[in-house]
Amino acid sequence: MSKIYNRASTGITGFDNAIDMLRLGDNVVWQVDSVVDYKGYVAPFVKRARKDGRKIVYIHFAPHDPLIDDLKGIGYYELDPDQGFESFSTHVYDIITDEGKEVFYVFDCLSELLTYWHSDLMIGNFFRIACPYLFELDTVAYFALLRNKHTYSTIARIRETTQVLFDLYHIKNQYYVHPLKVWERYSSTMFIPHKSTKTEFTPVTASAELAEIFSYTSIQAERKDNWINLFDSAREALFMDESEQQKIKDMIINIMVGRSRRINDMVNKYLTLKDLLNIQLRQIGTGFIGGKSVGMLLARKILEEDKEVKFEDILEQHDSFYLGSDIFYTYIVQNGWWKLRRKQKTESGYFKYARELKERMLEGKFPEVIKEQFQQMLEYFGQSPIIVRSSSLLEDDFGNAFAGKYESVFCANQGTPEERYRAFEEAVKKIYASTMKEEALAYRLKRGLFNKDEQMAILVQRVSGDYHGDYFFPHLAGVGNSSNLYVWDQSIDRHAGMLRLVFGLGTRAVDRIMGDYPRIVSLDRPEQSPLLDYEDEAKFSQRKVDVLDLKENALLEKPLEEVINLDLKTRSDIFAKPDHKTNRKMKELGLKGKSHYILGFEKLLKETDFPLWMRKMLATLEAMYDYPVDIEFTANFREDESYKINLVQCRPLQTKGPGEPVQMPEISDTNKCLFTFKGNFMGGNIRLPLDYIILVDPKGYMELSLEDKYAVARTVGIINNKLKDNTMMIMGPGRWGTTTPTLGVTVNFAEICNVKAICELAYNIGGFMPELSYGSHFFQDMVESDIFYAAIFDGYPEVSYNPGYVLDRKNLLGEIAPNSLGLKDVIHVADVSEMELYSDIISQKVLCK
């Protein structure tokens, strides 16, 4: 059954007769030559609305004087579009919500928003948000657009969305109104120009008069988006004086780089106007390019401009594109999810609606204009593998790394153009959906970013590496920290920096991978390992290699023995050496097969200048950032053993100093403390009084079903929230935060974010083995949250561990998480208010008693 509309007046009787009145629910858009012309038609509309006793609201956001001279009795809101699209749109949405049904609205000319947002795309997005909501509430709203100011696609979106669209012409002191769309109304003269006065509104039917009118209104060629026009004009500034260039440069930084003052200052210092204009040439859509893109570009520029060290000789050229943050909002608005996003952005709906929005974001559609630009970019890359990476506004900034919170997706980029396009589009959707991951939401909430504008831009990079058989990968990849605060030996210089190094793609360097150990390198002693004196060196090295399998068109892990014997186009012994012990055993057992290798990178670290270059690179970036940095990189070697380093990411490293020296208690009997050992900890000098210890028993955990192992992680999350105002230490088997229950406790970081210390327990029977997390995303989370970390290798020399100090106390699990009593033999929560945790970097001692 169709909706019944009440009538409303334009304030001009003849006008009302021509269009059969306005209806409640109508959004009325005027295309005008000037705001003054628009104001002339706002006045009678407001006057009549007052007479009829209507509630009137005026939304004022443009720099011109108000459109309504007498604001008495009118709801008046003055908004600042410079706060950004989401803040502005949210404010308008909330006003509409609060004002309620059957309100009459006047909005300033929407074209004025280009002054702040610089994007036609976002004008259309705003209208797509406001118009349907106003219609839903039976309002009547007036909007205006400046003629020939917007792209045809923007006008088309507005025409499609609005109920009423007029062209207003001012020709030779005479006004003409041409109705272009009047929804669900029709007459034989409705859609021709009408000569308009304050009282009369007469259709122009004579062909001679119509021809004269339209001689002043020629059809324009397709117009560029305001964003493109702005940058075209900016290129002309390259020929202007320095002061004019600086004005343009400041403007571009504000609209494309971001809102971080500290980062913007660095960009202003190191990137030229020409640099910024070249970046824009590789931008798809409009808006910010995001923190990850900015960090990569800024760091590379710093190194390339270094006068003392010729980094340009060693750096591989990057090949990247940037999906502007406005595409993220366009995707949400285009698919009709803005109302759901508003519900999710409330305190009560923050987690409640995130799952639904995440699922929808995996299934949406992109506008055709964006899809075409995606296609052109993919044609540029051809079949070269690419990586699609998150680059949100807040990411990689001073204070907020967002390490591992959002997705990055490798695209092997094989197959037909249609198949390659589908894979890329799915990767973009997956990254957008990752903004609604519980862990990302918890991170923002914990760091006070709940109400911050967190738009998602995307960085698309050509994968660094080469073809080796059917596989594509770089020889080396890893992360580097310029400040190694978590040293494992008192002789190490923490200012020299450290690396977390892997063979193949860098996924194994940033994530904690099942059964694998990256090589940890302290750059002042690159040949020295942080691990204990293990009996079997091979057990604690990298065993699998992540590659892009071009036949399977996927990211896969392959055994080291398979990959190391490929044609690497350089010497394999730079990276790996034969595992003589294993090979001898295999021979003794009569087993024939491939030789086994150990990835120790010994010749790389001892016989090449690679560690020296990395140390110089980290030191230079830290000096220019005036802050420790965290980088991601790859390296590719040639047959002559020369190589290139590709810097793919750089961000401020969230750190704290080692702290004041701690007076360690003297212990005559190591059995009279919970644990004591040397090395294998991260977090500086501490003396931490504890309230509670949550201990997951390794043996009990190993014997649980897979379902119950996951239940342990969820229960730890409940305890983490219930005891968040207390000082907690958690202890348990293997790797906390792993995705594999057989390797450790599968918590996500949101489930342990309130603890002050984590102790990972080695347990030989179950195969649990901690791994020092230097440089991983887990490491970043611990540093940013100021969490102390220790790995306890029970049974090793100089390690004393006495779990009875916890297990002999009352188990409080039933009081804190009564629905988890079935796990009381595995999870033990003890009040340990008299216990303290100590560590000392100089002596490398850790103690809890």
C-alpha cells in the first residue's frame, strides 16, 4: 500500500500549482548559479512554513552569511565541516534524529562543502546519508548545488536519491525554474522551464522563448572531480615562487596526508610539493592515503636524501598505489550501511553491531567509477604479485601502531583479468571488514580512540621478490627496531637495534607461526643468538617458507628443503647451512630423501655488510624521527651477491626506557620463590607488586579437547575483564596469542589487554615452546600496553620454577567466572597480594616471590 503524503507549500502559489505542491518527505535540490539566487527561493518557503506553524530548522555550515535573515523561532545549528566527513555527517544525522518527524529544513549550498572536503564523491555520500533519513521522517528539506561545479556522476547520484530537483536560471533579470524531477507527480507542462516572479509561475511553451533561454545554458562536457581540478591547479604552482608553493603544499598535506601534527611537520620538512603531486598521481579515489603509506614514503625519502650515507645505492624502488580513505566511506554509504555504522559507533552498540557490519562489508559492491580505477591499476601491475595493506588514518602514528590489528592480503594475481579483479576486490573488502574485528575495536577503546575518526585507506604494493620456479618470494624479509630495549644479554648495546629475520615472505617475521622460529639479530653482535644453549639448533630455526605459489594462485607455506634447492639466482649458503646432525641420522636409518638445512643466516650476518646497512638505516631513521622506529623490509640478492633492500613500512616504535635500577632480593634457596632465571624476558627493570596470578596448567591444558582449549582462552578473557582494576600476571603453556591450540593458549589480545605480565611456560611433554616475540605484532601489543614478558624454560640450567606457590592457594575461578567451573583443574586464579615480580637488565635476572 503506497504511503499517503500531506501537502506543503513552496511559498509561491503559482509554483505550488505547477508542481502540485510539495509533499512531506520531499528533499528539494536546487541547481543554481549563485547562493543569492537560492536565498530568494528559501525566503518564501520559510515565510509560508512559519505561517503554517511548521517547525523549521536551519543547518548553517558555509562561510557566507545565513540564508535566513530572521532566525527568531527557528532551530539554528552552526556546524564545522572542517572536522571531517564522518564528524559532520554524524552531527547532521544526530540533529535529524533529535528534531524528529515533519520538520522543515533549510541547508546551505552543498557545493560549499568542497572547500573542506575537496571531493565531489563525498558530497554525493553526504546526500545519500541525509536524504533517505529526512524522507523517512516526513520532513521537507531544501538543498542547493552550484551549477557546473560537480561531476555528472555526483549529480546523477543526487538526482537518483532526491524526490525533487530544480534548475534555477537567472537570465536578463528574469528567473526561470526548470523542474527536472518531481517524484510521483505529473502534468503536461510540469517539466518545462517556468518564468518565475514572487507571485507568478508561468510555463514557457513557445519554442522561440525556450530556444533563447537554453542558449544561455549550454550542455557542459564531462567535468572533473573537484579533487582532480585542485591538483591540476597545484601543478601550476611548481612554476610559482617558494611562498606560493608552500601554501599549496600545506593544503595538500592537510587533505591527503592526515591530521597528525607531528607526522605532518615531518612530511613538510622532507617531501617537496613535486613529491606530493607525484603521490597523488598514484592515488585512486580521494581523501587521505593513511598512516602506513605516509610512513613508508616519508622513511624512504629521508634515506634517499641522506648526504653522508648513499642509501639510494642499496634501496629497491617502491611501486605502490594508494586507495584514498573516501572510498571507505563511499563503500559504506553506497551499500546502505550508514545507519548500522551509526548504531555501531555508540557506546552500547560498539561491539554489539560490529559483527553484523563486518559480515556485510564482505559482501558489498563498489561504484562503477571506483571499479574502473581498480581495473586500470591491475592492468598496470599485470600478473605481478601484489599485496593489499591496511593504511588507516590512525595507523603507524606516534602513540598508536595498530600493529596487526587490520588485515593485509597477498594477491598472487594470476588468472584471467576477471579472476584477478575479483581477488583484488575481495582483498579490499576483507581489509575494510577488519575495522570491525573485536581486537581492533578493543585496541581503539583501550587507547581512548573510541570517538576518533578512523577512516581506512589502503596501500597496494608490488610484492618485492622474484620468480623461483613456480614460486615468488624475496630472499629475506623481516622487521627491525632501532632501539632494542628488550636485550637478552648485558653486553648488548640496545641503541644498535635489532632484526627479526626470515627467509621468504615476511609474514613469518611479524606473526607467531606454528613450529617456526625467526632469527633474532642484535645489530651490534649479529652472529650472537638470544636463545638458550639448546641441544638441537635446528629445532629452533625456521622450517617453513611462505611463498606465493603461482600455479595455485595463493599464499602457501612450503618446506625449507623444497625451497632452498630452487634456483635462487644467488648462493643458498648465504642463508642456510646443511643440518649435518639430521642428515647423518637419516643416513644411519637408511632413509633417503632431500637433505635437511638450518636457516641460521650465518654467512649473511658474518660475511656481508647487510647488518651494517640495516644498522645505519635504523639509526638514520631514528635520528630524523627523533624517536625509535620500527620498520618492515625485504632484501633480494643477485648472482654476484650484491643486493637491494626494499623498505616497505616505517612507524614510530612505541617504547619505554629500561627504567630505574631495581634492587633484586637475595634468595638463599631458589625453591622458596615462584620462579627465578636469567635472560629470556622483555620489559626493562621492574618491581611489580601483584594482586592475582592466573595460571593455566600445561599438563591439564594438553589433555583438553580442542573445544575446551578454546574455552580456556575465552575464560581468560572473562577474567581479564573482571579483574581489570587489579594487577594481574598470567602464566601458561607455549605461545600466548597463537591461533593453534596445540601450541599454546589461543587468546586474542583483547582478552589479555589488562594484564601487567605474561609468563610463557615451556612444557616438553606437550611440545609447548615459547618464542621470544621481538619485533612481532604480539611484541608491539605488549610494548604499547606496558606488559612485561618472560619465557620460563623449566628444567633448563639456572631456571627454577615452583608452581605450587600458586596452586596451593585457593582457586577463585568459580567466584570470578562461575560458568567456567568445568575448567577449574586447568585454570587456577590465586590471590597473591604479597608477591612481587622483579627484573634487572644488567644482571639479566628475573624473580617472582
